[in-house]
Amino acid sequence: MIEVFKTNVQQVEQSQMIVEKLLEHFPNSAINFDLEDCDKILRIHSLSISSRKIIAILKANGFYCEVLA
């Protein structure tokens, strides 16, 4: 299962911190950012994904996040 999110993460350091936090909740997932994209895309490939939890984790760290339809 792959889920794609629009974020406001701007810097590589921020994206690395978010990936680490997400991996704590979603181990064995492939998580990456495309900061070159205008929507600052976050992609998560995992067997089970909770969009609500992912959005909550980013929000708790001061970032905007929404599922990209």
C-alpha cells in the first residue's frame, strides 16, 4: 500500500527528522520526501498505513500534512 501526502516540509534536515519519527510508528516502511515537488510530497510504502496517525505526527512536529488525492 502506498499513500502520498502534501506537506510544508522545506528542508532536508526536517524531512530526515520526520522520517525517523514515522519509522518509530511504521517500522519496515519505505518513507521518503520529494522536496523538489511544489507540494513537498511525502510517500509512505507500507503494509498498513494510518493516514490520520501520519497527519497527527507531522502536526505534532509543527508541519502541515494532508492526503494528496
